Amino acid sequence: MIKVVSVENMRKSDAYTAEHSASFRELMSRAGKAIFDAVEWRPPVAVVCGVGNNAGDGFVVAELLCGAGVPCTIFMLSDRVSDVSRYFYDKCIALGAEIKNGLDELCLDGFATVLDCIFGTGFRGEVGEPYRTAIRRINKSGAYIVSADINSGLGGDSGIGDVCVHSDLTVSIGTYKSGVFLNSAKDIIKDKVNCDIGIELLDEPAYLIEKHDIRHLFASRPHNSNKGDYGYVALIGGSLRYSGAAKLANLSLAALRSGAGVAKLAVPKSLVNAVLPFVLESTVFPLDEAEGEYCFSYATADELMRNTASAALGMGMGRSDEVKRLLEYLLCEYSGNLVVDADGLNVLAGMDSAKFKNASCRLILTPHPKEFERLCTEKFEEFRNDLITAAKAYAKRTGAILLLKGTTTIVTDGDTVYLVDRGCAGMATAGSGDVLSGILAGICGYVSDDELLLGIAAGAYIAGLAGEIAAREIPEVSMIASDTVRAIPQAMKEILE
């Protein structure tokens, strides 16, 4: 797993390390050397510096470039130099480095590489002048662009920025910051690498999942086993208005492809004939209904959930009081793992969240940011700049496991945070959430209780990787959810190899 930290955690850890084991000057020297070593420099090089210690990293790189005989020019956008940075700035002057001052001097024509050292992770708010114009010139330069630690203009915690440097490579220092994964980061950073310079972390980081972290969850199964060993899974959804037979089939097929022993697709009676042709490997369980809408029946619900290890609920069900009755029944009486998505989340948003903490089942919520806004009754604008903290706080308060969807998905139980950055733009299509819910329900049917959180992160990883595999053969603009389902076996194969 790869550690990912908040800006505040990095700031505190940086200060602690400087006080106890290495000075700020030593850490800056290490950071600049790490950036220098991480890049295949194409001369001539432009080092564009703002204020603060991020500029100091640039001065160290410029010093090393000069020493290696690589032509470089330092462009200073401010005449302010931090105390720590000045030592390296003076060394650049002593070496005879070319230094140009002010925005008027910033002409990047002819430079093969541009090193962005304008802002560091401490940047906040909107980019003002002259930095706004400087960033636009960097992006239009046509050069190979390297950002030091994080792209200037990009929020270190949020991955959000109005005007940002778009890099070919971002060289993270110490530990990756969450902002290089969240929100718009994937559209801004082509490639990234982290360089450890010996900073001791004070607070618990989040963990970015890699395939070897989850491989053991899907290890070889013993010959002496049967379908019951891998979980009976109930997948509950649909209504006449939102029939989507193929989408509902994707839900159940995703659960089976992810390793579930048996998948029961529960839909209103009027939809049974529509879904049957699509679910040859699943069983179909008819639900009571009135005019195509689900009607709660205690006896039917009890029969459906009997012996099931996990369930997924909400997809295309609507937001009726009958769906609320079913959810209340499950919260009180079901003892398995319950994945709630789509309409189920909207119904839960109107319920007292105190019921979640006392639920008899293990509640797994899978909102996108707008659904999360409804659940936590806060406007997205209030938590968009620190999604990890908001997700962690909500999970801690409610006792639920939260899977917050995004370009990087956040999975947390309120204590541990896993991040999953797999997936592609082609998955922004109807039914992709249903596929994820099916995968999660399938895995939750057989993963052990002590690895449930990791299993849920693994589900997000499989869904994202399957989408990427599908996009290797199909243009992203043409992808549909079933393409992701068909790629699940290949995703599993790549994880296990």
C-alpha cells in the first residue's frame, strides 16, 4: 500500500523531522536532489519559482543542473525568498546561473523542460497575478513540464484548482498528498512519482491500494468446497418505471463474476419475465408489488434474506415508503453485510442516522458526492476541499462503512482510509454504479469480517480495473456498463498474476 497524507499531516511531520533529525535546509537539499534524480532532463531547462520553500527546491535543482553542465535558467516571479531557500539561491548565483526576474522576463520559447516551483502544498484559494499568467504560459510552452511536489494551483488536499500547471510528471516529496489523486488531479497530472526523503509521519495516513494488497482475498479455492462456502447474495432492485432488465442483470452477473456462490436477483413480480433471459446463472426472486412498485412484506423479505451472507439494495427501486419499510426491516433484523446504493441512499438520507450505528447488519454505503451531500446534510461546497476528512467523520459518526465514489474512491470505516484510483472516463455511464454494487455484494458474501473493509476497497479496485481493461478495446466514449462486467474475469486474472 502507498501512504497518502493530508497537507497538515505533512506540515507537522516536516516540522517534527526538522526539529529532531534533519534541518529544514537538509530536507530542502534532499528534496531538490530527489527531483533532480527523478527526471530525465531535456536541455535547456527553465526553473520557474514563486515564493516559499517550493522555490527553494527549484534552486537546489538548478544548482545540480549547473553542476552537471545542463543549461538552465531560473525565472523569479517574486523578489521574496524564504530564509531557508536563500542559502541555495546564493549558491546558484555563485555558480553563475542565469536568473531572470519578473513576469515580463518569463519567455519559455526554446526550453525543452520546464520545472514548476511556483506554489507548494500550502497553496490556498485562487491563483492571483502574476502567477496566473505564468501558469498559463507554462501550460502553453510545449515543453516537458515537471511539477515539484504538487502542481502549482492544485489544492494539496482537494485536487481542485481553478488555474493549475498541467504536468507531464509530478515529483512528490516525502509522501503523496491526497490532492494528487482526488477530483481533477487525473486530468492535470499525466504521471507521478514519490520520493522518500526521510520525513517521519506523525498522524495515520490514508493508504492507496495496489493489486498485491488484495491478491490474497481471491486466492485459489479448495477443491473440497461448494457454492454455499462463497456466499448466497441477494440483489434487490428495480421497478416498472426503472425496469432496466439488462442493468439489473449486470448487477447479478457482477456479483457472480466477483466470486459469489449464488446470486438471487429480487425484482417486482412484473419484471421477472423481462430479466429472466439475461440471468441464466442467477436465480430470480419475485417481490410483492402494486402497479409495478415494490410493496413490503415481512414474510417475503424474511424468505429472501434467509441464509444470505450479503445483499445490495436500492438500484432503480424508487424512493417510496415501502422501500423505507424494507430498509428499516434490514437495519433491525438482517445480520449480514448490506450494500446500499442509488435510491436506497436517498431513502436512507431521510432516516435518523442514529439507526445506522445500532443496525444489526454491517451497513455499506456507496454514494457519489451528490448523494453524500444528502446523507450528511452538508452542502458539497462545505466538504469538497477535504473529502477524506468528511468521509472519515461521517463513517465514524454513523458506524457505517462509506465508499465515496470519485476519480479516486475513498473507502473508510472512520478509522482506516483506503484509496482506489483505478477506473476510466468510459465508466461515466448509466449502470456503472450497479456493477460496482454487484461486485461489492459478491465479495462481501465470502470475505472475512476482519478483512471486510479491505474487501470493499478491493471491489472498487476490481470495478475500476475492469473498466480500464474494457477501454483498451473500446473507445471510452462508446463504453457501457456491461463492458465492465465482461472485463471482470480479466481484472481478476491480472490481480492474481
